[in-house]
Amino acid sequence: MRFLTCLTEEHDLALVGLAAWFCLVGSMITIRLLDRIRHAGPGSRIAWVFLGGAATGATIWCTHFIAMIAYQPGVEVAYEPRLTGLSLLVAIFGSAAALHLATRRWRGSAALGGALFGLAVSAMHYLGMQAFVAHGMVRWSQGYVAASVLFAVALGALAFDRAQGRGRFAGQWWATGLMVASIVLLHFTGMAAMVVTPFAPGIGQVGSSTATIVMAIAVAGVGTLVVGTGLATYILDAQARSDTRRRLRELLESNVDGMAIVQGGAITATNAAFAALVGDGAPIVGQPLSRWIADIATAARPDRLTQLTLTALDGSEIPVEVTMRIDPRSSCPQTIYSIRDLRARIAQERRIAHLARNDSLTGLPNRTSFLEWLSRQTGPDSPHRAVALLSIDLDRFKEINDIHGHAAGDRVLTRIGERMKAALLPGEFIARLGGDEFVAVMPVAEPDDALQLIDRLRDAIGAPVTLDASGIEVACGMSVGVALWPRDATELSALINNADLAMYRAKASIAVDACFYEEEMDKTVRIRRQMVQELRTAIDRGELAVHWQVQEAVGTRAITGYEALLRWTRADGSSVSPAHFIPLAEQSGLILPIGEWVLRTACAAAASWAEPYRIAVNLSPVQLGHVDLPRLVQQVLLDTGLSPARLELEITETAMITDPVRTIHILRQLKAIGVSVAMDDFGTGYSSLSTLRSFPFDKIKLDRSFMAELNGAPQSAAIIRAVLTLGESLHIPVLAEGVETPEQLAFLREQGCDEAQGYLLGRPGPLPVRVEDAPERLAG
Ligand code: C2E
Ligand code: CA
Ligand code: CA
């Protein structure tokens, strides 16, 4: 009751209202500053504590002072200035100390700080009351004094505690209310504790009441300035902090890597990439990062890349690379984690590693893997006593590729690759080296053990493959060569080489598709290789020569021309048949320079002859495919001065088979130059009528094998007759090769054959002569 009557009867309520408003605004700001101090970095903390102390001190002091001015005890009152000033200092520094204490990080520091605040308010109040000079006698009620201090301390403690507590009765508004209550209750309970008994008028002198109103407004004004400064600072700071936060947010979100900011053990912010990584929908903020990355605390180091595992919400484990940075500026340091998803990179690395070790078409191991495997199997630590190396080549694959296209070829390889892989037993290995070349490796006890794998491979390769688009079925054969380690070779390259040699033998054989390596093969190959080596320099060393064989009209025995035949005499004096070295020259590409040399030499020689005989020069299919032949021929004719009409080029059917369209195109160009074209070795190859029809050949050269068989095989005569009839109907003259006996020549004459060539008429020789010719008929 005393409290209420004191408030209503002894106070100017308008001023009390001003005091209450001031108290409310000040408290609100204090509570906000309290929060700000808690989050201030070590550098700015003292400034914030001072600012908070000033604002809080000003709040309680102004509230007190305005309320005091509102107090009208019915006597004149005045204030002693020094004590009044001192009470302001007590309010400011007491508040500062309270705020400092309340924002420490130990348990209960907030309540303790709040209690200190209550004490500061009390100290300020009663010190201020000491400055109160009333024109009367002042008595104090001890009970009220004690109660007022108790209120202030308890409510202050509660206010500061609730300011940072969580839950229903917590938060800034509760804290503000409690702080206001603390100040107001202290003040009015304290006022109720005081009873003023007026002296008789005239005793003592106090100020006028207008002066006290002015003073109240002045105090409120100054207080508002102080508190307003605190508020303005707080707002500017909050603005700056929210800008920083927004910028940080943008920075976080713009990062493609997962980002998480951790403060005090819990995540305070993350970005979308992090949420996607752990699986959307999981609550993240407030959780420890170790919930997803178990080893994060122990393994991650500042400014270093660490590879860890992140367990996503669905339990899947994601390899990640983590970098961390500790930001020490704030009082509670925050750690910024950057978390990179490594799945794509690891998958790519794996793919690259796979590509490096496997063939991209069939997925089988490639040459690199094969060499590694083989060297392990045949190395010093090999667990096997013997290992078989199988060199595998597909038959008819090139045809499939040519006829059905590359896609079909790829399909065949893929399918056969799959089947071969499926046919393997444990310990067996297969790889694709490129094209239609494969190899297999297997440990063997006996050489014949390899046959089992060969049987399985034969089934895998030989089974038909259906081509996707057309539904056409194609099938390959195989040629396999086997070399055994260590029997056939201990060294890797030699072993591979030997398996290849055996494979070539198998390819050449019609009877078998698999051959084991024998030493003999090595010798043949060595000799061939040596020969190619020597052939390379044969032109420069003058070991090549052109010989001439005469061609005659069967009826008149007149010379119709000479065929140029190449001769090679090696450095050691031995001569090699062109039937031997021409295929070698074709395989090695040497046929191109050699063929050009023959053409040039033959034309030059013929141009110098006294008689303008026609000459026939053999062309390899390789020359037709690889040189700009028409231009070369024209150039040679120009250089040597030989008339095009005197040159005849002999080609075999093989050239017509591989690329008929192109070949015919080239032959037309040749004919346009004015040279003639003969079909050589007719009757041995494919000899299809269409070959003859597709191009207007100037001559058909009937192969010499028909002459040789003329006496033995009666059908030879029939064939010769048929060819002669064919030539007649197509208006193409026929020349019979290999005429060795007068009987053969008589037969040809009987049958109406146009021309003949053979040992009977003349053997090939360095000069264009015929057998019965006298030396005076020599040319040149
Ligand atoms: P070819 O074009 O069929 O040449 C005829 C071959 O038959 C020559 O063998 C010749 O000596 C031989 N010959 C001639 N008359 C008779 C005979 O009455 N009885 C027998 N048994 N053989 C006879 P040569 O000179 O050994 O040539 C073999 C093959 O080498 C030639 O067959 C030709 O295909 C090729 N050749 C020769 N010189 C060249 C050349 O300069 N360029 C190309 N590309 N190939 C050539
Ligand atoms: Ca010929
Ligand atoms: Ca011939």
C-alpha cells in the first residue's frame, strides 16, 4: 500500500510516464547490446562493453532522475550535484562490469552479470538519494530498502539470464520486460522506503519547480543522446553485419563445392551444394559436421586437402576432399569447411585407367596389359613351369569389313571378343592388340594343353555373328600360332615373335588353323628379312637389270614385241627369281621405286632400239593402288622419248578384284595416254567374264600353265579353245605364254591363236633377240 500511495499521491504522473518510456527504450537497447557484446570479437569487445555500459548506465540513471523529479513529497527539494554525478558514474561503470560479466562464457555468468546489474542499479539509486536534499526530515524504512535491492538483484539476474536463454519464457522481449521491472520496482520500492516530514517553512532553501521541469527535460535529452548513440551504433553495426552475412551467403551459394560454417561445434550455415551432398531434406544447421563426416575433427587440417568419406542421409558413402579454414576474428572462432565431391573425378580417373589398360571396342585388356601380364607369367617369379602364348588372327575379317562396312566389323570384333572372354578358364588371359589381332596366355604342363584353349577359341570365333541392321550372318575363321615359354624363347619379344611366326604358318596353311612354333620358321623369316634388307639397296648398287623375252605372231612368226622381265643378281653373285622377290617387294612397299625403275629403264632401252618393237612392262597391283600411275607413265614416256603406242602394260586380275572401280578408272586414263593394256596370266585367278567385259583390254595373255598341261590334261586343249573363241568374240587378240615345243606352237596355229611367247621362241635375255636370230639382228 505504501508503495502505491507513494506512487500515486507523491508523484507527477506525466513525468513518471516519461521515466517509464525512457526505461523501456533504454532496456530494449541494453538487451540488444548484451547480445552484441556476446558475439563481439576480442578486438571490439571492450568498445562494445563501454558503449553498452554507457547506454545502460544512462538508462537507469535517467529513469531514476526523471522519476525523482516527478517526486513531489510536498516540500521543496534539491540535488547535491557531486553525489548526483557520482551516481551516474556508478550506473555506467556498474553496468559495464555487469555486461562484461554477463557475456562471459561460463555457466551462470549471465545470471551473475544480471545480479551485478541489479546491485549497480541499487547503488546508483541510493547514492542518488544521498544527493536528494528535501526541505524536511528524511526517514528510511529498512524493510523497504532491503526488499528493493532484492527485487533489483533477482529481476536483473533473471532478465540477463532470459536474454540468452532458450525456450518459452526467454528472448529479448522477456528480458526487456524483466529489466524494466527490475528498475521500476527498485525505484518505487526505494521511494516507498523513504518518508519525508516537512520542516516549518523558511527553514532551508530549495530550487523552484519550473527549474526542476527544465532539468528533467535536460536530463532526458542528454540521456536520449547517450542511449540514442548506443542505438545508432547498434543499428549501423547490425546493418554492416547483415551485409557481411549476405555477402557470405552469396559467396557460399556461388560455390559449387559443399560449404559448411561451424561455430562452437555446430553448423551455422551451409550452401545448396552441401545440402545436395548430404541429401536434401535433412536438418543441417545446429548439427555437428561429424554427423556426416565422421573423421572431420581428427583428420582435417587447416589449408590442406584431406580425403575423407561423407555418409549421406540415405547411407551412401561419398568420397570427398575437405579443406578447412579457421576464422579467428570472432570471440567464438568459426571454421569454414569446403567439401568437394570426388565421385566424378574418381570415376573419370578410373575410366582413364581402364582406357589405358583396355581396348575401347571390346573391353578386353590391351597391349599394355598383355605385356604386363606376360612378363609376370614368364618373369623370374613365375609360378608356372611353362606358359603358352597364342597369337590369334581372324580369317576373312578384312572381307567382312570391306563388304559390310566398319560398323559390321566392329560388331564382329565385339561379339567375338565377348565369346572368347566367356570361353576362358581361370588362369587364362586374352587381349586384343588391335585390328583383328588377339593374343592369349595360359600356363601349361604339356605343350598340347594349349589345344584345349584353341578348341574353345575356335568355337568362340567360328560361330556366326548376326549383323544388327541387316540380320545377315557372317563368320570368321582363325589362325593361331603357339609359342612356349621357356622352350621356344625365354625373352618376351622373342616369344611374341615366335608365336607370330607360327601364326603366319597357320594362316598360309589350308589344312590346319593352328601351328606350334618350330625353329625352322625362324630361319625362313630371317632369310626373307635379310632379302628385303638387300633389295632396299639393290637399285643403287646396280644389281637390277631388265631382260627381254620375244613375242611373235603365230601365223607369220614376225616379232610383235618384247616383254620386260626384271632380274636381280645379288652382291654374292646369286640370282633371285622375280617370282620370289616381287612378292617381298610388294609387302615391303619396295615395289614402288623398283616398278618405276623398271618402267624407266625399259622405255629408255626400247627408245634406243633400231627397230620400233613394242615392249610389255609388268605392273604390280600395288603400283596401281599407290602411285599416280598415269602421270608417272606419261612422265617416263616424255623423259625417254618412247612413243606411247610402243608401250603395253600387263596387269593381273588381282588388281581388278581389290578395287575394280578405281582400277578401271586408272586403266582408262592410261589408254587415253595412248598405251595399251594386256590382261596377264589369264585363266589362273578369278577369270570372270565380267573382268574382260568391264574394260577393253588390248590383249589376253593365256597363262603358261595351260601350255604345260596341254599334253597331259585333255581339258587344257578345251580351255585354250574356249579362251581363243572368247577373245575372238570380244575382238581381243590372245597371246599364249610358255610355248616350249613345236607341237604346242602347231596346236596354237591350228586353233588360230594370234601370238605366242616362250622358251621355244626365245628365252629372256639382256638383249632383245630371238633364238634363231643372227647377231646382225641385234638391236641398238
Ligand atoms: P609373267 O609376267 O607371267 O612372266 C613370264 C614368266 O614366265 C617369266 O618368269 C618368264 O621367264 C617365264 N617364261 C617365259 N617363257 C617360258 C616358258 O616357255 N616356259 C616356262 N616354264 N616359263 C617361261 P620370270 O621372269 O621368272 O618372272 C616371273 C614373274 O615375275 C612374272 O610372270 C611376273 O609376274 C613377275 N615379274 C617379272 N618382272 C616383273 C616386273 O618388272 N614387274 C612386276 N611387277 N612383276 C614382274
Ligand atoms: Ca607378264
Ligand atoms: Ca604371265
